[in-house]
Amino acid sequence: MSAEVLIVEDEAAIAELLAINIRHAGMTVRVALDAEQARREVDKQLPKLVLLDWMLPGQSGVQLARQWRADERTRDLPIIMLTARAAEDDRVAGLDAGADDYLTKPFSTKELMARVRAVLRRRAPEALDKPIESAGIHLDPATRRVTVGGRDIKLSPTEFKLLHFLMAHPERVHNRTQVLDRVWGDHVFIEERTVDVHVKRLREALRAVGCDAAVETVRGAGYRFNARAGSLSGAAAASS
């Protein structure tokens, strides 16, 4: 499954050059030309990584990075800051704002892609091992427990893996083939409709605590975990 990169760059020619190289590496790309458009793109769907220019019209990339880090939904969003500001103080300011890496212009394509791969590698294990809490659901990979308001939710091993995968990639839409590859493994020959059956069972288990709305069907596309759904109803159901 390819990673999706959001490029936030106000110079269209530079944005297009970055996009060409990112696509050549097998990743998908979205482009935002200013901070407001970048916020809309992230609100619509979380990317796997953001390439963020410092100097943007209206609001700087540093200010935008601080806002994303202050928001629970986007605080772990991987960010590489791109800028012509090469002074040490600027580098420190960018990293202190929450950037995972800082690349000064001009830079080579090889270095850019090496930084992108390094940030994605560093971030990937966190999603696998770290407990996740979202939409009122707490999932702990170490103990293989899922709880809502302190109440245990009984899931089969496959349903647990399915929920873990969706929660570890919130707001992103995954088609059946992608879910099969990540939950069952691409070497296992299973009908794609099997995913629908397990999603249905997962929702039934979550419905008992009012959190089934967190697992959404996106018509014609696949499934998505809505990190902003279910928390209030789940807490109410768990306490009843």
C-alpha cells in the first residue's frame, strides 16, 4: 500500500517537481498552495507525511506545524520542513515547532527521498506497538485488550487486528484489497467480501458500547476509522 504525501508549497513549479519525484517513488501526492488549503486537506483525510514549506502566504509553515502538534488528531502527523532558511536558529525553531526533520533548499532529490523514507520508518513502529485511544476506544497491542470506559470489548483475533489497523491509520480510506493485505497478509487467498463480514462483526461488538459509528463505510471506496465519532455515546453506554 502506497504512502500518501501532502506537499504544502506556494510555488507551483517547486510543488510540481516535488510531486513528480514523490510519485516516481511509488507514493501518492496531494498539493496545497497555502496554510488554509493545507488545513482543509488534512481535515479531509490525514496523509502519511507532510512536506511543509516554511514561507507560506498568510501563515507560516512553523505556525501551521505548531497548530497540528497541539491538536490530538494531528499531533503525530509526520512533518518534514522545507525552507531556504539555513541558519541554526531557524533550524532549531522548525524542529521546536514539531517538525520531524528539516531540509534546506536547494536540496537533491536523493536526499529528499532518503529523509522521507527515514521519517516513515521511524514513525511506523509507533503505530504498531503504542496503545491507541480514539473515539472513546482504548486499544493496547501489548495486552491485546480493547476497552471503552473501562469495559472490556471481546473481539476475535482477526477483529482485533482489523480494529488495530483502522485505528492506527485514522481518517484514511482503505479499500478491501488494502485491508486484506495489512490484516490477513498478501500471501493469504481470501475473498474480498470476507472483509465486509469481519467489519460487520466488529461493528456489532462496538455497538454494545455505542462506538460502532467510528468504523465507517465509504461508499464505493472502502472503510475508514472516524476518530471524532463515538466518544461521547461510547462513554455514556459504558457507564449505563
